[in-house]
Amino acid sequence: MDLAVIGVGHVGLVTAACLADLGHRVVGLDDDAAKIETLLAGGVPFHEPDLPQLLEKVTASGALRFSTELADAIADAEVVFVCVGTPPLPGGGPDLRFVERVAVEVASSVDHELVLVEKSTVPANTGQRLTQVIRREQEARGTDLTNVHVASNPEFLREGVAVHDTLNPDRIVYGTSSDFARDALRRVYAPLVERTGAPVVETDVNTAELIKHASNAFLATRISFINAVANVCDLVGADVEVVAQGMGMDARIGPAFLSAGLGYGGSCFPKDVDAFLHLARNVGYDFRLLEEVGRINAGQRDVVLRKLRDELWHLSGKTITILGAAFKPGTDDLRESPGLHLVRTLMDEGATVRVYDPVAIPGVQAQLPDVATFTDPIEAVTGAHAAVVATDWPEIVKLDLAEVVAALDYPILVDGRNCLDAAAAAAAGLRYHGIGRGHLRT
Ligand code: UGA
């Protein structure tokens, strides 16, 4: 099929490359000319494992090409995926201006029947809004009012394993309101269903939108739940790691997303929890559970600060190394990074902060030019009064802890991701603090 992907950020670029890999002819469009130039030169604008190789393959075969002209990108497209950004607004809801603009532009230049698919995470009822915007634009132009079909096809990919997730989905969800759109999306995903046997949920547009909201909010709730349990574990002298293990063995609970720590970050969970809360409020439901999920998450950074203060008393004048700046391993994404929040708070308290990360240092330098940055973890901890693990990068998990002890001025380490072996840390001479590992102090 001929497909177009509008917006080649993280979601759009991965989607475009994977759809091309499935055998479709795809045009990736972005109005950021610099981004398109990077892609045309064979570069990838962000760190995502497996994506450079896949892009090389699908651009070399001609299955994927790039454009900056909307009319060119959608000229032959049967399906147009909208993957533009939906950044958060100050009030908590997402800014849907870019999504609206794409709908208007498509409505004003389309000359054949096509499906316009929301893939960016948008609030429920956005599909209805898009249909309204498109009809209004077509009415104003006196063009065919029936040739744009709006659909919702949420993505569930995780940064860092995005290509794997897209090509091996747990499920494929799409919501449509016409046979034309449902048939088109069936054909888009037929090769993936054949390849993987992934189950398909075919539903209406509102329900598809809600599946995405509810999935991300539920995963965020699991993380905040286990973090709240971790805080109790600290107080009663229990080990949250074993608690999570014991819980996860119950088939009804399962082991995923029960890692306690500094809390969730990234461009999705914090924004999506707020957006769902905001949406519920707008339609008259007070979703207080989600409010608490966000509050617990923000509080996890204070848990780490408290542990540092317990050890160092005043943080002003102390040198503290943050190991890991990316919001999670496998990405250079710093959006809503709990580690970076910590850096800012420590700086506000007058501490000297050093930051180590294997891939995200250029972004840190751009945001915080006064912070000392390192791509070698041992150099980063040398002479520091304490270290905090903020991202569970493999490079950090496999650190030689004896070397860390030798390099630090005081052998204090707060493991904000519970990713180090606590017994090995103690044996190496570290004063080790995990999150919810209160048993170590009893
Ligand atoms: C998340 C969802 O997992 C995807 O399914 C979804 O498509 C995506 O948002 C989106 O809406 O676009 P992502 O933000 O890439 O994907 O990252 P996750 O791997 O889900 O991790 C999110 C955060 O939760 C990270 O900061 C991670 O460190 C934290 N986390 C995760 C925990 O603190 N504990 C856990 O047990 C799991």
C-alpha cells in the first residue's frame, strides 16, 4: 500500500521504517527541514537501537522516502498516519495545535479517498474533533465531504526497544467509523499479523483512544503503587525487591512494571497521566487515583534527597555524582528525566553536581551548561562525596564497585533504580542505600 507518515519524531520515524519493512511504500514527512536533511544524509536524529540499520535497509530499497511537502507525501497515500508532537500545556492537557493543523492541511489538499489515522497520543474524542475540522474545511472549499476517514491506531512502543516493540506487538488496536477505514487498516497490518500472529482489537475511534489512555495510566499506576510499597518497606525494614517478586508470581498480577525506584519519566507517562486526569475532569469525573499516581511519582525524588541528607547532612557545598541522565536506559531522551530533576534540585541546594551518561551527555550540556559532565563513570565519581544511580544503564549495573569505593571521597551510594547487588556493594565497602530496601538496615 502507499502510506504517508506525518511527523518523523520518535514514534513517526519508527512507524515509517517498520511499515516500509512490512512491504508498504511509505513517505515520511516533517516540516523540520533540518531533520529531513539529516535523514536524507543517512543520519538518525536521536538514539534508538536497531533503527539506523532498519532505515538504511528500507531507504536503500526505496520502500521509504522523505519529503517536506504535504501534497507530495499524500499524493498516492491510502492511509496517512499523524505522528506529530502533542506537548503538554501548562494546565495539564496536551497541545493539539499541530494535530489540528495537519488535519486542515490534509483536508485542503486531498483529491482522493484516504484514511487519516491518529497515532500520536491524543485525548479521547480527538477523532470526533478531527472529523469536525476536516468537514468544516471541506465545506468551506466546496470539496468532497466524504473522502477523508478518521481513525485511531494508538502505538504502544517503548523508547529504546521501539523497533522490536513495533515489529513484535502484544496487540494491534485500531478504531474506525467506516468500512473503508477498517478495511484499509486491516490491509496495513495484514503482513504484521501474518508475521507475528499478533491479536487485533477492532473497535470504534473513542474506544481505541481510551485503550491507549488506560494502558499508560495503568502502567504508571503500577509503578507508583510499588514505589509507595517501597516507602513502607523502608520504614518497616522489608525488601521491596522480594515483595515485588512475590507479588509478580501471582498470575493475576504478573512481574512487569514493579521495579521501585526514582519513578517514571519520559515524554509519555508524566504527560499521559496528566492528560487523562485532565480529560476526565473535563467530562465531569474526578479521577483522584491518577492525581495520587503523579504525586507519588514526584515524591520519589525527595526520597533520594532524604537519603542523601541522612548521610551528608547539608547538601550545600557537597559534590554529588548522578550516574545516568536519560529517563531510562537505551535512549538519549532527557524529557521529564527523574535524574535531571534531581540534578536541578541539588544545584538549587548549593551542591556541586557531576553527571555521567553513556549517550545523553550532549543533551545535558545543552540544558545545563554549568554542570560537569562525564562519559566515564569512574572519572565522574572521583572525589565526589556521594553518588546516585538515576538510570539503570548496563554500564552502571556492571560497574566495579571496589573501583567506585576507591574513587569516591566518602563511600556513599544511593541506588535510585535498585539495580546494583546490595550485598556486593556492602562487601565492597559502600554505604549502600536502595529504594525500599529497609531490610539492609535492620
Ligand atoms: C511508554 C509505554 O511503555 C509504551 O507502551 C507507550 O507506547 C509509550 O509510553 C508512549 O505512550 O508512547 P516509554 O515512555 O518509552 O513507553 O518508557 P517505559 O519503558 O514504559 O518506561 C517509562 C518510565 O517508567 C521510565 O522512566 C522507567 O524507568 C520507569 N519504570 C518502568 C519504572 O520506574 N519502573 C518500572 O517497573 C518500569
